[in-house]
Amino acid sequence: MIPRIHKRGQRTLGLLYYLYGPGKFEEHTDPHLVASWDSNALDPGRDQNATLKQLQQLLDQPLENIDASERPKKHVWHVSVRNAAEDRILDDQEWGDIARRMVTAAGIDDPEQGAGCRWVAVRHADDHIHIIATLVREDGYKPDLHNDAARVQAQARTLEAELGLRQLNKGDKTAAQRPTSAERHKAKRLGRQRTAREELRETVRHAVAGTSGEVEFFGRLAAAGLLVRKRAAPSGDLLGYKVALPEDRNKDGEPVFYPGARLAPDLSLPRIRERWSTSALEQPSAVPAGASPAAGGGPAGARRRTTSAAWQAVLIVDHGPDAVAAAHIAAAGEVLDALALTSAAHTWHSLREAAAVFERASRSHVRAERGHDRGLRQAARDLLHSGPALDRGEDGATTAMVIDMLFFLVTAIGHWHAKKSHAQQAAAAHQAAQHLRTAYQSASTPPLSALHQHGRHLSRLLLQRQATLLHETLPDLAEQVIAEPGWYALAATLADTEAAGHDPAALLAHAASRRELGTADSVSDVLVWRLRRTANLPADTSDAIPVTPKAQRPNRRAAGRPPRRPTPRRGHS
């Protein structure tokens, strides 16, 4: 249930005409009262003899009881109360009860005091009502509306529980501003799936990711096709900016501009500058000649470096100071945006959805201490400058690797918010993690299938050795991991680490101890990516030929199989 207090007005009759009218797009049906300050109030929707003018005069009558100089300039209070799409349809009596409790919570009417404001609740759709009130009480005093928005929101949470409706999380005023109904209708009329405000917010967010200064930021906005206006002081110093979509025009044909702060609290120019307050980010470094394929440049190298940065961020979010953790949480949003912008088609949609919903989790009232998040911001920059990734080969496999680590980072961020009772942010992080899980399934299937086949081609003795190593190193997890479909991929990875000169037992113990594995769908998958990154092994093995060295090839008797019976020669019994 979403109560929204609209801007105060001064034309009671004009608002009544809208509420009882057909709506801007013929969306209003059967307008009528469900409650009012007076149970016998006129209802122009159901009484043919009642007029909107008469109802307006009754609502505004208390204004006549006070001197004209004391009347409020804007005396019309207006709130809409809307249910979620999945909620059941409430009847008029239920909506009437909701209206009475809302005006009491706001301070518009208090039955115990007996001297409230005059108000009516109009229903013209199944899922919402409008409450309109005159801000002068019957006794001539003005109501105390201090913090009315917070009070009606609290009442909405109570009503949701009582009526069995979808329960929304309490906000903290750090969310981005919702599109207005006019913006939504305009988008629908133009055949656009999103409003101009939403498109601009995403585009500006993408432009900020991994930037190091104003020139680069405004260059990205222009490259994205936005119209940009800058606001400067008389001294020439830049104070702010606003953006518009070229095709979004008002009735006079002028572009509709939105200041950055109206898109999201952290997209104002002063807040963006906080990201640039530390040393400038670097261009992605070139890869030395002769380096291993796993250390390569391009999208694959950027994804490996991002995986390492994300792991360091997990440690900070879990154990670091709040201000430093908040900086890493904000920078994690830049990484998600950059990854979505550079990923192949089969993961693009899920990653874009993850970045979009995580935006709500990136802000809270914990002020970020910028500078410590340089590793994540550099990772976002590397991803963008490395260019688009392919959906195959090392690009595709390292995409799965980085999504796996980002899933753990976003999960840790959700836990961090939950501990601080940031309900909306925690819910957003949880949603983002689910989208990352979907993206991971798409990205991980080809590389893990290749590793699975390599594992299936290992000799039985070598598989037994890996199983023994697993039991000795991770006795509590061994049976679970061996029963997973990903066991063969892990066995192949353990063999690869040994062939590369590493101690597989030490690496396995290190990989398992780095963070909890309880939130993983597949423990073996997580261990595969941690081992391959730590040991600097290629993430993609689809072109590798599985070969078991002769020294490790067991004879059939040693492998537990009976020896082949010799074929008798002809002529011998």
C-alpha cells in the first residue's frame, strides 16, 4: 500500500472535477465517495441532485470562519492511497476504513478531539482512493501536519498486515523519486516501456561508472545522446547540470530537463564529485608479452581483476568500518553497471536487471568515506575500457567467474543492510542477487560443461586421489561436493592446479575458508572459480585436450578393474 501526499493546492473544485471526471485517459470508472468527515455528505457520484460545486462549498466552509488574511494560501491537502497490483480488490467499506485511519494518522481529523478538518475520500478505480481535505478545522484552527508523510506511511504498514496485503518495507528517504502519474501516462501514450525519468536515471548512472572527472562524465552523457545543460556561478564555477531526452518534449515543444538530484540523490553534481575526490583512476594496463592466457587483457583480463576487487570488497563489507563499507557498496553499483554494459546478449538482460534493482541498495544514511573504494571503481573503469565481451571462450568463462563473486558481494551487502534495519536496501540487494543467479546460470554452462568433460576423462586413480584430497581437506563438505554435478569440474581443476605446480590441498583449504558457502547453489562451482582465479588457470578449457601423464596412468588392476582375459590362440584348447 503506497500513500502519496501530493503538492498542496488552492482549487478544491478543480481537483473534484478531476476526481469525478473521466480521467486524462478515460481511466476513471464509477467515481463515488467511500468515506467523509460527515456520514451524510453529498456524493455527486451517486446522488443525481448533488453537484461538485455544492460539495466544494461544504468542504471549504471552514475557511469562512476565519479572517481572509489568516487563511492558508494553499488550503487543499490531497493524498492518494494505492494498493500493489497483486493485492486483492478491497470493497468500499474497507477503503472507507483505510481513509478514516489515514486522515487520523496525518492529523487531518481526530474523532476524539471533535474538531477536525472537512475531508472526503473518492474511489474511481479498483486499486486506489483519493483523499481531499481543507486545511482549516471546524473551530478555525489549522491542523498540525508536521511529519504527516511519515505518519501515513507507518499507518500503511499497519494496514498491510491487518488486511493481508503485500507488505512494503519502510523507507528512509534515500530512494530515487518515483515517476509521476503524468510521466507514466506520457510514456504509455508514446509507446515507451519506461518513463523519461527512469531512462535518464539509468543513462546518467552508466555515465558515472568508472569516471575520473567532469570532462569524461559530460562527454559520456553527450555520447549517449542526452541533451545537457550546465549551471554555472558568476565566477564560472560549475554548480550543477540537468539532462533531457531529445524526443521528450512539453506542450510547447521544449525539451523536458531533469536535474541530476531529481533523478537520484547521489546523481547531483556535488555527490558525483565525491567519487572523484581521490587520485585519478588509471587506464587499463597493457598485458606483458608472453604472459599466460589466464592473465590476458581485454574483457577476460578485466573480469579477472574485477573478481579480485570484488573479493576484497566482500572482506570490507563483512568486517570494515561502516563509512568504508558504504563506499564499497556504492562502488559495487558502478561495477554492476559496467558489467551489464559490456556483457554478451545471453547475460545482458539479467545483469541489467541486477544493476537496476541494486541501485536502491547503493544508498543509505551511512555517509560513504570515499577513497577506500578505488579498487572497485578502477574495476568498473577497466570493464568499460576493455570493451564488449564475447559469450564464449575466456571472455564467457571469466564472465561466469566474476558473476559468481559479485553474487557473494551483493549477498554480503544485503546482510549488512539487514543488520542496520535498512529494509528497502536489503530487499533490493536480495533481488539483485537473484538476477545475478540467473545470469550466472547462462554464463557458467559452457565453461563448466567443458570442465565436466575433462573431469570425466580423468583416470579412475586420479579421481580417487582428488576425492581423498577433498575428504582430508574439507571433511564436512566432501560428501556433499562429490554428490554435486559439479564434482567432475572440481576434480579437473584440482588436477590442473597440481599440474601447474601448486599445492592443491593448500589452495582448496584457502578457497573454502575465504567466506561461507551456505548461500551457494553449488559449492563445487564456487570452489572451481576460486581455485582457477587463485592459481591463475585459464577459465575456459573447451580447447584443451585432457591428457593423463604416463606416470599417473594406472594399470587396470591398480584402478580396481579385473585384467582382460587373454584371447586363446587358434588350435589350442
